[in-house]
Amino acid sequence: MGRRPKGRPIHGWIALDKPAGMSSARAVGAVRRLLDAAKAGHGGTLDPLATGILPIALGEATKLVAHVMDGAKVYRFALRWGEARDTDDAEGAVVATSPVRPSADAIRAALPRFIGEIAQRPPAYSAVKLAGKRAYALARAGESVEIEPRMVRIDRLDLLAAEPDQARFELACGKGTYVRALARDLAESLGTLGHVAELRRTQCGPFGEGEAISLDKLAEFGHSAASFVLPIATALDDIPALAATEAEGLRLRNGQSLPVDGPEGARSAAPLSEGSTVRIVASGKMVALARVGLGRLHPLRIFHI
């Protein structure tokens, strides 16, 4: 018989404003302890240097972590010119220097080549796996790390301010983009070297600064901080909701499919395309994510709330 998890069965999200100097794993552990939650995970790693939005999934919301990680992200960062560092950020050791400082006009002229689908080589100090080991573990052990470039999506890259030794940017991007790698490559394209000096994530999927709460604020409220937990469906605002009866919800939880039209006519005024994903709600609670196929709703993820 499996061991029952310790803590309270809390289901939903905390949009944490992660402080600098803390790993994402430590942030998850801190939130879990403060809320006395039985289960927690995060939707999208932030480097210890970075601050900003780290969605913390609690209970059944952990089943949606991959969905949140697939969402668009927005960052603000400072790129310091003239120094390459082994981690591509301010926490690493200086490995090379350059006297070149690009002008604001030169920076703006270089930005278009980094918009759209681009090939990007992740930093050596990253969580990418090579032969079953994390790249950062190999790099810390002094081993040579060669990571193949991969395609990432950059939706927007705006210059916010240009100072003598650094520039500030806002970036909107898709899954898997490394801001550190982007900063490194942008500096190289301008004939110099550079690294990320500051980094803040302002948006992660549906979670933004408007919903964010700090660890200090959570600690102030203690276990009553559960009032700051956002509903599971917050992560699914872009997915249409369909109503189901309690009996139908039970069928979905047992792995059975349902007719798209339901027992009493159409569930939705909008047409549902083949292969689309919907969320099923019964008695005000989310029961499942389902895929539309051949006139039926096939369960993908089941929620026990």
C-alpha cells in the first residue's frame, strides 16, 4: 500500500514572484511548506539569478505543468557588453573580454535577425541532457559540453534603453528559449561579447504580474495563504469549457468517452473542430481535459477535485 502524502490536498496555482538567488526547486519547496500542501511542482524553470513569474502547481494542477510550459513567455533583461561568462550570466566566471560597445542604432539594426523561428544553441550551463546527464553537471565537472542548436520562436525583441556598458530589452518568446543564449548571440552579432546581468519574467502562459505574490507575503499569511491559490482552470483560459452531468463526469473518470452533443442537445454554441482539446466541467468543478474525435469526447487528463 502506497504511503499517503503529507500535507493538505490543495489544488490550483500560485503565481509566485520568485526572488533572486533562489532556485525554482527551492521556491517550490518553500511554497509547499508555507501552504502545507501535499503536492507541488512548477511550470517553467527560472534561473537563480532571475526574478519574476514562476507558476507553482498544487495538487491536481501538477497535471497541467506541461501545458503551462508550452505557453508564451515575456522577459525583461539587461545585457552587459564586453564580457563573456561561462554561464552566459552574471553568476559565471569571465572567460573573455572585448572593448567594443555597440551603439543604439547598431543594436536596433541587429534585432530583426533574431525574430521568428531561429536556431539557438543552449548554454553549456543548462538543464539539457547529454548522454543521460545534465549539461550543467558536465560543465561543472570540467568536461567539454557541445549542445546541438535547436529551433526556438522569438515573437518580439524590443530595445528599451541603451547605456554605455549595457542595454535593456523586452522579449516575448516561445517554449525552450534561453535568454542567456539570445544575449550571447546578439552580442556576438554586434562584434562584441556579452552576458545577462539582470533577468525578470513578467509573463508565463496565462500568469502575469497582476496575479503574482511574493514569498514574504505568503509567509505573512501562513496557512491562510491558501486564499491566494488560483483555480486549476486559470491555466486553461484558452481552452473552451463544456458542461457535463455528474454521471458523465464519472464516465470520463472511468476512461469512457462522451458524445460531443451531450444528452440534451449541443454543449457549446461554437463548433468544435476535430482533434481540438476542451475542458469538461460538472457541477462547477473541472473533471477532465478531453479531445474531440469522431463526434465524441475522449478523456486526456482526469482531475479528482
